[in-house]
Amino acid sequence: MSEAFDSTETLDVKGASCPMPVVKTKQAVDDLNTGSVLEVVSTDSGSMSDIEGWAEGTSGVALLEQVEDGDVYKHYVEKTD
């Protein structure tokens, strides 16, 4: 099932809708050190595809996992360079 990632920081974007979860995620990842993992917590179901698409199209980041927990969506993004 779900692996537990040791996140460096948590970004709470609950209540925000597209495109803000991606915008805030990008800003937060930019401030991380290489190898750090950001946990993004959202209530926007669209964030599942939005953050996945952003991570796939962005060099220097890796989407490690996405977890749907009821009405909350958690994304684990690693800064790779």
C-alpha cells in the first residue's frame, strides 16, 4: 500500500483549487535543498492529475507517491537537483 516518506516540509493547500496547489508546490520545491521531500496536502481532487503532470514536465523534481485519504489528497515530491 503506502510507503511512509520522511518529508522535509509539509505544504497545506487545503481549500485551494486549480491552479494554486501546483503554483504553491512549485514555490515550495524551489526553496528546498536537493534530496528534500515535500508533502503537499490538498482537498482539490484535480490536484492528483495536476501535480502529477507538473512533476512529469518539470526537471529537477520527482513525484514519489500520491495518496487519496477520503477528501484529502497527499503528494510526495522530491527535489532531485
